Amino acid sequence: MMKVALALAAGALFATPVAAKPSAADLAAIDQTMHDVYAVISGPAGQKRDFDKMRSLFAPNALLRVITDKGIRGGDLDNYIAKSGPILEKEGFTEHELGRRTEVYGNLATVWSSYDGRTQSGSFHERGINSFQLVKVDGKWLVASILWQEEGTPVVFPLPKDMLTEKK
């Protein structure tokens, strides 16, 4: 009898938890964070970007990295702002979301967000998928990391059809 009780207790300790369906409020807050990230990097040439707002959307030590044919490159948020900020402001750049998949488990969310990004001059255009990892801290969803992969030119990794539903 004691063995059965111990086995049942151990099973309860190691049972796979069932994630609750994310609340409408959590999904709305994640949606707002996603919208704000895209909005802060997008704008016409000569427009200053609100990098203080961008910092408020990211968790401490957040990473922004890209997968290239030579491996992974990138760094933390300040590195991204230092390297990309002047280009975004000088060239004008707009990135908008084409489609999304969101999974939430407790205080963790993973958002697959297909995108279309281009400079105002047309000198640069790319599509791909951003993989956002968000964490809920003090009731607010913050970006912990973004890892992205471009389709490539020529297209090597075409976007899946279900990720091409334009979001406005």
C-alpha cells in the first residue's frame, strides 16, 4: 500500500501540466506589443525612431539575431539600435506583418510572425519569419528575443501559405 501511495504522489509531482487557454486580455496585450515593435522600427526617411519606446517593449538582456547562410549574427537591443537605427532613419524603412501564429504557455509566448520589410528607396526588400519569444513580467508582455530568417534572394525558404494573411 505504501508503494502505491508513493507512486501516486510521485506521479502527481511529475504529471505534465495542462496549459490553460490564453485569455483574451493576454492575446490582446501580445498583439499590442507586436504592433508596437513593428511600428517603432518603421517610418519614412529622416524620421527619428522612438528607441526609448522600443526599450520599454523588451525584457532586460533581450537578443535580436538573424540566421544567415554564414550562421547566426546579431546581439542585444542596444547593439541592434546602434547598428540599425541610423540606417532605419536615413533610408526610411517599413516592416509590416503578413501573418502570425501564437502559442502561449503560462508567462511564455512564442509568436511566429511573417513580415515584409523594405526601404523607402527600394534598395532593400526582404520577406521572412520573425520568431518572437515574449515573457509576461509584472503583468506586461515583453520581448525576450527575436530570431529571424529571410526567404532569401532567390527564394530559398518560401513563406508558408498560412503565414501570408495580411495583418493591418
